[in-house]
Amino acid sequence: MRVLVVSAPLIGHVAPLLPLAAALRDAGHEVLVATAADGLRAVRPGLPVRAVAPAFDFGRIARRVLLRHPLTARAELAGTAGTRGAGLLFGAVNDQLADGVVALAGQWRPDLVVHEPFAVAGALAAATLGVPAVRQENALFDGRELARATLARLGPALRRHGLTELPPPAAAIAVAPPSVLRQDGWPMRYATEAGGELPDWLREPGERPRVLVSRSTVAGPGSAGPMPAVVAVADRVDAEFVLVRPEARLARRALPGNVRTVDWIPVPAALPASAALVHHGGAGSVLSALIAGVPQLATVGAGDRRHNAKLVTARGAGIAARTRDITADTLTRLVTDTALRDAARQVSAEIAAMPAPSELVRRLESLG
């Protein structure tokens, strides 16, 4: 088969699609990834990628959408807009992707299109060719709702390509562990491709509990994440803190003796030797910590971050906190609370029992 994999043009959206894409390639199928802008940087050698919107600028789109819809913008920044905010933002994103994805599909002629919920332009391209589309989850929402919210804003793009609606997907792939969130579709173990090299000292546990502290790969409000708050109290916590890719201004500061910095590393590969993860609340970070079975502190913030943090605390596998509420006691609890660790390990075992991406190849072949 020829399989076109379509993602929104953001690193955190593309990376979770790549393990299944690689499994399809390894099974002998031709695979092409379609994305744009920052998303291009996520694709590793061995998987061909095509830019479908060369002039794409996510920040410009986001600013324009938020200025036009101030009430939704306020809710989105507070993390309370749900699929309403996502629909507005990614509807505009997909409107810019649609023509390029349809044109690429028309040239390359895939037999199957795999797309994430924030990239319904992939489903649009599949419909123009009359080939099956598969929705692969890469977040911790109900992908059906996300796709519906985005599609509701795509009327002009549909009309440009002679359509009034899209058929339902031929199948869906669910990646959330069911005890955290039940999603529609075939279950598949979440995996992601992460760039960077892992230093040897991060491969083994340190003398003190090691806490990785990461931030968003998307620029914008709160992009520094929890790092400044962690640094402010780190010297009162019996742990080693590793700031992953800190902003330059923070990296230049005099840091406490138990705080180190590293450049871009594959965080999932560093988690097994770590005691905990503190992060901005993105779905990829949540799932990476759950896979590793380590407690996490997810900060409450814009977009899906409040939603994701609440899922973590509801399962008992971590702590949700606003960045200004991070204290030495909060971080001490993160590395000492055995109930958090036990719950995280339970979810890790649950994820390990889900089918690997390679195990879904046969099911996808039956659709093409």
C-alpha cells in the first residue's frame, strides 16, 4: 500500500504518528508524511516527508483567531475552552493545510490516509480520492469531538474541493490507557519519536532522586512552563533537577547546586532513570511519564493543559498545579509519595499490555 500520514504542523503532533508510520514502512509499505513548518523537524531519517504549506506560520494564525474571538481566547488561555477553542484554532490551521494535502494526495495517490484529530485535512484528501481514512489519536481528548469541532470550521475548504461533508473514518486508533481516558477505536500502545542525544549520565539513576523539568515545544503564553518556579525552590528539595532545553535567559542565571541543564534530549529515554517529571501539561509529556511509570507534576495552563493535568490527578498518578503554586513541599511530595508512584506504575503496566504499533499493521492492510 501507499499510506499518507497527515499531521498538524507542530512537533508534538507529528512525533506520536511516526512509530506507526515506521511500522508500516518496515512491513514493506510506502509511507509519506505530510505536514509543514515545525512539524518537518520531527520526522526522522528513513521516512520521507513533504511540506504541504510552505508559508505556514502557526503563531500568526493563532494570534488572528484569538483576536477575532476574544471570549474564546480568554477561555483558551485559561484552559477552559475545551473543543470550542481547538475547533476555532485548528479549523484555521486545516484551512491552510487543505489545498496542499489534497494536491499531494492527488499526485501521490495513496491507498490509505492516516491522520490525527487536529489534521482533518487528511480526511478531506482521502474523501476526494475515495480512499479510506483512519484517525489516529495523539492527545487525551475524545478524537471524535476534536475532529467534529475542527470540521465545523472547514466549510470553505470542503466547498473548494467539491464536498459538503466527510464520511466517517474507516477506523480509529486509541492511544490513551483506559483507566485514564476511554477513547474510541482500536487500542494501540502510545509511542513517540524524540530527537536529540541522551548523555550517559542520564541513563543511570543519580545519587539523589532525579526530576526532569521540561517545557512546551510551542512558543506562546506559558511556554517557559514550570522551570522558573522549580528553580526558585529547588535548593530546599532533596533531589536533583534537570532542566531540559531551558530558555536562554534562565540558562544564563546562577542556578542552585542541585539544578543542571541539558539541550534537546529524548525525554522518554531519560525517564526510566528518573524519579519524576515536571512539565507544562502537554499530552505527550503526560503519556511519556505514564509509560515510564514515574510520578509527574503537570502544570495547569492554556489549551489542553488543564484537562490533561486533571486526568493525571484523577488517576492518582501525579499532581496538578499552577506554576505559581509550585513549592518545595509540592516537589518533595512528588518524589516521596509512594501512592503516586504506585498509581503511575499501574498505568505503565496497563500501557505495556496494549498492542504495539506493529501489531496494527495487519488491520490497516485490511482497509487499503
